[in-house]
Amino acid sequence: MFKFVVKGTAFSSIDSKNVAIFENHLFCISETGMISKIISPEEREYASMIQEYSLNNKFQELPQGQYILPGFIDLHIHAPQWAQAGTALDLPLYDWLNTYTFPLEAKFSDAQFAEKVYSDLVEQLIKNGTTTALYFATVHRKSSLLLAEICSEKGQRGLVGKVVMDDQEQNPDYYRDATSDVALAETELFIQEVIELNKQTPQGVYPVVTPRFIPSCTDDSLKGLGALAAKYDVHIQSHCSESDWAHSFVQERFGKNDAFALNDFGLLTEKAVMAHCGFLSDEDMKLFSEKGTAVAHCPISNAYFGNAVTPIAKLLNEYQVETGLGSDISGGFSPSLFDNIRQAVISSRMLADGVDKDCCSEKRGVSGSSITLNEAFYLATAGGGESLSLPIGKLAVDYAWDVQIIDSKRLPIFSEEEPLMDVFQKILYLARPENIEEVWIQGRKVHDKNTRELEVQK
């Protein structure tokens, strides 16, 4: 009846504030890699299921000290920038882009260089527990397709965008689309190629319409990209109200905020994910909620380039905006969403409490802005799945078996009687890649710490 059954203790978000504990439950996985049934120890069939699937060599029981978490969903990654991760983060955003980032991304016209960087990035993300990734590639269609092919081959669920940046005044001559017509034609061909690739990819790869951000695009390309997204019913991604500079640029150009400008071009939809959003107004948040557009919160990179702390608690609780977590490699230096979970909590505390010691405590911060660890975990898992409108990010029936198995033996847990919620918190705050024993995506093992080379089964 099932492809295999796993026995273990797991943690999964119920909603943005609450986490479910599945203590010694059985997870029954279908041939298509979906969770078909979850059985608790109290249920009548529990013992017989263990016996039946053990006899058929289709049963895995986690040893003491290992736990199951949903795989992480990274909603914002600049894949080519993996080659400059940890570089020049002390520069202002505009200088960082023009001095380091654009020259690097221009090199991805070289397919061999692209394959070297992209292969390593996908492998590293999987080792860090990221089972689904939303990628910006570059303006180059062929190397962007190569990224989708690498995701397909290595078993990661990838959503990949060929970047559009066609404004001749705002982009360097050595790195941009030649014209808006060329950008749109290449984007449409890319969409068609990835749709075809998806037919042979069990975990899924998806094309994403990707205007880099409004300052890099002409009106013609923005309008055309909105039309392509509607024609093919595909995902959309961009940056929105990221920094003082970017936010002001759009206001001066259109006389309105990014959210409303993007919406005018048909780029705010149920399948759209907008990164950063640190300067959203209440009206912007309301529009996001109405359109079903999601926010990719990138707490580490925002600390470097965002000029503001995104008000996540307000987005989640007041406006019910779908929100997930992004590493924003390489504006964010770490490929680990564990690190971004931690920073999300820290940044929210700083927004709530304020940072100016010379201002009185009553006025120093923004009251009600802090989020809990449970909420940050939700952003990295279930919130990401909801943002992408895909059945991922939860341990629940009819969701993909995308999981990471965490070994807690090296964490400061000194008693088997320690409350499981305390164990959960220690995992989120202290786990590193070396604590991740296995990673599964769509019911297939794609990483095993104890196996040097793991062949991903098709």
C-alpha cells in the first residue's frame, strides 16, 4: 500500500504560532512521495504496520536522539551570487551591485563556470536542509536553464527565474538584456523549456517570471512579463521596497510605491513572491493580502542592505499576508535557514525594542513587532509552502515527504526526560549542517551524511 513507513518523533507547524509534536508516529509515504497517512502509537494498526513493513524491508525507525523536521523552503536566492558569498557586505546596496555583483553575474554567460557554481550551491543548500528553493539566475537563458536542470538532477525542488534587466540607463552595458523584446522572447522560451523539463522531474521544477526589480526594467518589459505570467500561469518574483534607494527610485518614477506599481503591470498575483518589503505601507500590505502575494523575509541581508526591519508580525497577524523566509544569498551570507530563523527572531526584537538609547523606551521601538521562534520556524516551512501555493512545508496528509532528519546527540541535551518543545527549540537555535543526518525530497533520499556519494533515484 505504501512505498515505505518511517517511525520517529517530528515537529511541524499547525499555524504561524503553534507547533505540533508527533511523538513516535508512523509516517506512511506513497509511491509518488506524498504523506498518505500518519499513525499515532494509540491507533489499533500501529503495531501491525510496523511488523508488516519491517518484514518487507520498507520500514525505517529513527534511533534515539534523532528528530524529523519539514524541509526548509528558501524563498529568495541569487544563485550566481554564491560565488561571492561573504564578500563586501559593508558596502551600500547600489555600490555592492555595481562593483561586485553585476560583474560576477555577467560571467554566467560561460556555461562551464555556471555549472560549477550552481552544482555546488544546490548541493550545499540540500546539506543545509533546504528542500525547495526559489532562485534568481541571471539574464542568460541557457545558464538559467542549466540551474533548473541541476535542481532536477540532484533532486531539489527548484523554482528558477531568468532575470530581466533591460533598462539601458540603469544597467551596465556588459550585463543586461539587449532590448525589452529580446528579454521577453528569451523569458517565454525559458518558460517553455522548464515546463518541458518538469515533465521528467518528480519533485518539480518551475519557471518563474523574474524582473530583477523596477529600477532595472523598462515599462515595456514589466508589462510584457505580467502578460507572460498570466499566459502560462507561472510564478513571479522580484524585489519590492527593499531599501531607501530602491523605494525612493520607484516613488520618483511612478509617484507610487513598488507594490502598486508592480500591480499595475500584473505582477502581483497569488503566485507572486516579493523579496524584502521593508518599506511597505499599510495600503501596500492590504494590497498584498487582497492579491494573495507573498513576502520573502530576508532578515540577514536586510541587516546589511535593507535600511529597515520588515514588520513580520504586522504582515502575519494584522494583514494575514503569506510570508516565508529567504537567505538572499549573497546579500545574506549564510545558506542555512537555521541561521535566518534565528536572525528573524533577533531582528523582530530589535524592531520591537528600538535601538536608539537616547530615546525613551516608550518611543524607542515599534510595539508588538517581535515574533516567536515558532513563528520563525513557520516562515521557513509552512509559510514558504503557502507562499508558493504548493503542498510542501508541513508534515500532514497529502503533503510531500520533504524532510530533514536531525541528530541531536551533539546538542546540550543531557536527559531523555527533557520536554520535547525544549528539544525543538535547541535544535532551531543550535543545529548546524553536521547535525543533519539525512534529507528527503518527494519521498527520495537526496542527502545522507554518512554516504559520500548518493545516487538520487529517478
